[in-house]
Amino acid sequence: MKRAAAPRRALLGEIRRQVRLGARYHGRDALRPATLAAMAAVDRALFVEDVDRAAAYDDRPLRIGLGQTISQPSLVALMTDLLDLPPRARVLEIGTGSGYQAAILSRLADTVHSVEIVEALALRARQRLAVLGCDNVEVHLGDGCAGWPAAAPYHAIIVTAAASALPPSLAGQLVDDGVLLAPLADPHGQQWLRRLVRAAEGITLDQALLPVTFVPLRDARD
Ligand code: SAH
């Protein structure tokens, strides 16, 4: 564990640098201290495949098997920060993948519900999160396009796979002033991270924040 301290510290430095560099896109020069503390506390090496262990502290996405990826740490940090979680937040994640993003959220939220469509990934993530003691995360197997109505409404929803349009059932599962972050592809196929805030009278679609690359959000019929 000690041996990993230096690369983990270096990764935190890189995350802060990347966030600063992207500020002209997303408007955030610095992460909240709580976000940085969560990034520092969760060891990414526990969420990557054995063959990629040496690259766990590189600021880049990695394969997690079954054609899926764990996102770049600086993007995980930024997306977490952009959720602007209130105290005692209830959060919904679509696309559990490795469980890394859910583990970060678990340190900042009261409850995290995370939906994964691939059974093997859901099982593995559930196991990892249990070992880490993330008792406030529930991993559900299912199609996240439907959200997770049973635990709605949420203070924040984070979608970690890209679609060309927002699944229509998600926004209705937010509280008023709730934040939804999702990568959405434009007509040219370029994905943009978008941030929506639910106003009392409906949904306000904010500006596209920054170009991103996520694996596709699957349709249950795929
Ligand atoms: N947040 C993850 C990375 C997500 S990769 C992490 O921290 O590791 C995208 C994930 O979304 C993949 O695991 C993929 O299987 C899942 N996914 C794709 N379509 C989905 C859908 N309709 N519902 C739920 N999960 C979906």
C-alpha cells in the first residue's frame, strides 16, 4: 500500500491540473475539498483489471472487461463535483461499470443507487463495494434508461454511458433543483457532457460543458 502513495498523490495533482485546464469549458477552476478528499480516499487500483494494475493511477480510461471502461479519473472527479450534491443527498448513477464512480459518490452522498445492465459487471461491482464497506450504495441489475423509480426522487442523476437523446424517464426522477449530468452525442456523433437542472416548472437544459468519450448507453433491446 505504502508503495502506491506517490503515484496516488501524483494522480491527485494531475486531476487538479486537468480540471484547471478544462475550466474554460466547464467553468470550474478547482474542485471542492470534499470531492478531492473522496478521490484521495478511494484506491482506483481496486477497480481495474489485474493486467492494468500498473496503469491504475494514470489519468486515462482503462478496460474493465466485457467491452466496458472505467472513466478517466479527472473526469470522474469533475462529474462528481458538477453534481453539486447537497448534504444527505440521494444519488442515482446509470452505468455502474467497475463501481469506481459509485464508490466516490458513496463518500459524498447519503445513498447511492446505481443501475448496471451487464450482470457480470453488476455482481463484481457489488462485491467490490461491499469489501470496501460502501454500505450506502445499492447496485441494481437492469436497464438504466428507465432510471430507478423505486427510490426516486434523487438530488442528482449521473449517466456514465452516452446516448443521442436523454432517456425520457430520467428527468422526472429528480427533485426540484436537482442536477442531471449525461454525455449526449450531437448529430455529428461528438459527445458532450451536458448538465441539466430541473426547475419547478420543468427541465432547463444547460449548455454542453465539454467534449467527452463514453461507451454507448445500451437499449434494453440491444
Ligand atoms: N461509471 C463506471 C463506468 C461506466 S462504463 C465506472 O465508474 O467504472 C458504462 C457502463 O454503463 C457499462 O458498465 C455498461 O455496461 C453500462 N450500461 C450501458 N447501457 C446501460 C443501460 N441501459 N443501463 C444500465 N447500464 C448500462
